[in-house]
Amino acid sequence: MAITVSYGRQPTGIVKLKAPWGWFHIPHPNPSVMEIHIMPANDIGRHAFDLQCACRPHEDPQAPGFVIHCAFDGREAYERGARKCH
């Protein structure tokens, strides 16, 4: 299984993952930017490495430099227990 990751203006990268769902930590593609982005694996949408990503990510208040992206497929509701798997 592979997902596509948008690197802003750079070409799209491919990240191969074994798990159909989950999260992965990836450093910002620009080495001068000291950020780690937590992105959903195998999401239905494309994510950009900035706070203007369409998923409305936020910086973790307890860990500055960690940007947490939201999943377009709504998996957070399952993880919190607000939705049940069928």
C-alpha cells in the first residue's frame, strides 16, 4: 500500500506503509524548518507541510514544533469512541 504526500511546490513523494490506518511522523522536507508533521496514513485527501493545509492542522501546545494534521476520512471520531466501526 502507498500513500501520496504533498510537499508543497516540490514533487509528490510516495510513502509505503503496511497498516491501512494509523499516523506517521515525518520531518518537514525543508531541513531549515524544525517541524515534525504528524499525518494520517492512507488518508483520502492530500496534505501540505504547513499550517494552511486543507485539514486545518494545529501545533501541539505541549510539544512546540509538532504539527498535528486532521484526517479527511474522519478517523479521529473512531479513535475517540464517538463513532463505532460497522
